[in-house]
Amino acid sequence: MKNVALHNLGCKVNSYELEVMQQILQEKGFHIVPFDGPADIYIVNTCTVTNIADRKSRQMLHRAKQMNPNAIVVAVGCYVQTAEEAVKRDDSVDLAIGNNRKKDLAAILEEYLKRRDEEAEGKLLSPDKTLQNTTVIDINHTDEYEEMTLKQTAEHTRAYIKIQDGCNQFCSYCVIPYARGRVRSRRQEDILSEIKGMVAAGYREVVLTGIHISSYGVDLDGGRTVYEGQSLLLDLVEQIHKIEGLERIRLGSLEPRVINGETVERLAKLPKLCPHFHLSLQSGCDETLRRMNRRYTTGEYCHSVELLRAAFSHPAITTDVIVGFPGETEEEFAQTKAFLEKIRFYEMHIFKYSKRAGTRAADMPDQVPDTVKTARSNELLDMERRQSAEFREYYIGKEVAVLLEETKEIGGKRYRLGHTKDYVKVAVPRAADEDLPDAGVIVAVRPESVLKGDVLLGNLFS
């Protein structure tokens, strides 16, 4: 039995895939241990979305080798796909596996261990089978979805469900289409089967995730997409809604263009759907959006938000914003700030533009200095904190439904924490002699104040 330690970097898709890889390893008899301790094998599920992600991936690989120089260090995922030569030269990496072979991780490891043992014993006679310093396993993209099925997750009440992989958008700043390949959609029957299994295991909420879920179905059944109406994504959500025992459906990041009249009308008929919509924006300036190749205008984005707010009561609208994109002038940044104030988001994820080799934006003129990016980022972070607090405080004094998730100590007191359907975190006091419903139960709560930061404090509603 080999002790294996796993570490994840990056997005929710990576998290999902790491949990499946851990599940497969356990089924094969590997023993899972914490990453910060001794192990025979270290596996790092890497990320490459920014230069910082690349650096963190390298740091974790080097840290693993330092913890045990005799261990097998495995690099998996997006950084491997985009930096093959750098990975091959990295003395810390023994084995590198592309995104398309994650489901085969256990089998690849078993074969690698067998070959290593044979080589050590002098039994390998064929030179082409001799292990190199770094063995790279298949980083070519495929046209088919790599089926992986999750049976359990580290979270006790919420399960992330991967429904597609890849992206066809090719935004001018983004390296992910090169790391993940083109859109591959998962079969509806496989998604429904996985969700039914998770519900049977006690999970009450699912989050549909992928690299670009708005493109779900573009490669299936004639390629019907949300942009053209009658989308397979909406069909899928409606089928998921029929699953007995499932309480909540949450959607991952969506393109603003998918929010049209038909989409909103169909979604509004689904009581289990959480009114929490992450509409990726990136900039509030039309000229900047054009350079980014984002394929929509601020006017179209605003219309999508208006449709959601007309159909849902106080929906949570969240977004991503990039500051310091090449050519972003003070005037363009001012337009972005004004647009963000106009929309008023629940949460904004603010990113400083990161130059990625191989993308069009990397060669654009008028690159913005880091000091300017930092100053602009700080301005938007201040705005984000203010708008987010205003959104949460709306619920003080109102009855909300909270899915209880965990018990946590805050300021020396114990609380049961959970989230509302629009992803506001709420804490309910838990005295030593008081029984609260267990995790996985939805209760009515009346928030009364702000407990700490982004957490509201409330009591059970009666």
C-alpha cells in the first residue's frame, strides 16, 4: 500500500476532478494522507489561468519533492498542458499527466511503479521503456468528454457536478482553451445518474460546473445552444429539477448572452433553482470588451440583469472583473467603475490582468504598469466590499431558508452555519445544551445583525 497526498489548485472543475481521482485511488487500495506530511506519492492538480497560478503550481511541486526527495511527484492538469517543456526540465517532477488522462491516474501510477521496480532490478531490456527524468503521459486533447463519476465529496451538503469541459470562446487574454481544449459536453443520462447517487448519499444541493457551461450541448444533438434558444442546458436543468430529494440547483458561471427572455422564463418556473447568477463581465467599457473578444456590450449585459431582476425577487448577481487590460485608459477604467456602480453586484471577483504567452493580448500595445493595476484593483475591491455588505444587510429582519452545513466556533461561541438560496452565509447560535438540526437540513431563520464580515447572525424562525 502506497501513501498518497493530493493538493488542488484552481477552479471548481479542478476540485471536482481531484475528488474523483482521490476516489479512484482509494478504490485501488492507495492510502490517502495529508499533503503537508510524509507520503510515497504527491499529486498536484495544477492550474495555469494566470502567471501566479503557474508559479503556485511550480512551488507546490517543489515543496512536495523537498518534503520527501524519494517520493514520486506527479503533476496533473492545466499547467502540464501549457508548459510541457518546462515540466520536462523540472527535476521535482517525476510524472506528468494531461487533463484527458485524469480518470486513468491510478492505472498510470500502477504501471509507473511496476516499470520503476523492474528498472531498479535490471529487468527492463527495451531501451524505449526506460523511465526518463520526467515521464509525460498524453497531453493531446480529445473530441470526447472524459467521463468521471463522483460518489462523495469533502462538502457534506453541496456537490459540484461537472457537466462539460473545454471552451470555444478564445477571449484574447485567456489560455484556458489551449489548456482544456474545445467544448465536450457530458451525456445527460450520466449527469442525472451521478446527481441521483449524490442525493441518495445525503446531498441536498448541486452546483452545475464546467469550463464554459453556457456552451453545454454545442457538440451534442445538432449543437443547440442557449444563444439559439431551446438549449440543451435548459433541458438538463429541467430534468435535474425532477429528481426527488434534491432541494437546490445552483448554476456555475454563465455568459451574459445566455440570459434572454426564454431562458429567464423557463428558469423562473423552477422552485429548486437558486436565484444566484454569476454573469461574467470582465469590463464595464465596450471598447475594452471588444479588445477582449467578449462578444457582448455593456448594454446587452445590463438587459440580462434587468431580465433576472424582473423575474426573481432580489437575485444575487455576481461577476468577474479584470483591471489593467492592455490599452485600458483612465477614461475606460472610469467607465467600468460607473457601470459597476450602476449594476450593483452581490459579489465581484477582481483580477489584475496577467499576461499569458500565446494569447493575442500578450502582444497588444499599451500594457498597463503593475502599479496602476494595483491601484485600480484596490478601488474596485473597496466598491465590492460596500456593495456586498449592502446586499446581505437587505435580509436582516426577513425570513430566509438556510441549508445548514457545518458547526464552527466564532469569537469563542459555537454556531451552525449555512447558506441561503442566493448564497448569503448565515450563522445560528448553538448552545452546549441546545440541539439544532444536523447538516443537510433546511431551516427558516431570521437574520438580526452582522456577526462577522460576510456572515449574518440569526435565530430559528418560529
